[in-house]
Amino acid sequence: MNSSFEILVTLLREPANKVAVDDLSSWGPAADVYGVDDKFIVQVDLSGVEPGVLSVQANGDYLLIKGTRPDQAHVGSRHYFNMEIDVGPFSKRIEIPVSVDPESAIAEYKNGFLFIIFNRK
């Protein structure tokens, strides 16, 4: 499936030192943070997460991503030999190491990845 979804990025109104990760979160997804030309990009691995349950907030210093990945394993009594796939609520706080315009942020979910793109100042 090659669908993409736009996700609203809301501005964090709290000071950067008060941006906290939710204590109820049990895991944080993997993320790559990089620049391309005049853009600052955060790419987050969120396979199995419905875009409608994602919350993305940003200020000039931090990006906060929250959501839930449901357990999609087969129903029944399970005996795991190896368990590496995280499920349940998650949050991820990512420091923004360059100067960006937080109001320029756009987020897109495509093929299991969330991309948040900022214009650099």
C-alpha cells in the first residue's frame, strides 16, 4: 500500500525544559534525524500504527510524538520464542539541534514511517 496521510503538527507552548515524555509510555520508536538542503527532517519508524492516533507537537527545541501501536499478533494462547516488536502506548522526544521555524512543520505518514519536515532558519 502506497498511501500517505498528512498529520497536524501542533505547537508546544511549554518551555523546552518542561517538555516531558509520558510516564505511561512503554517504548519509544526508532528515529533518524537529518538535514536536506534547507530542510530539517525527522523520520520515525511507526509500522502498524494508525496515523489517526498520532500526536505530534513541536517547538523550536523539541519534537514530541505520542501514539499507540496495537498488538496485532494472532489471537490465542501464545508461547513466544523471541519477542522484539514493541506494542502499546509510546512517546518519543527528539531534540532539534538546529534553528528551525516550528510553524513550518508538516508531518506525513507513508509506508509505516512518519516524516516531520521543518524549514531551517
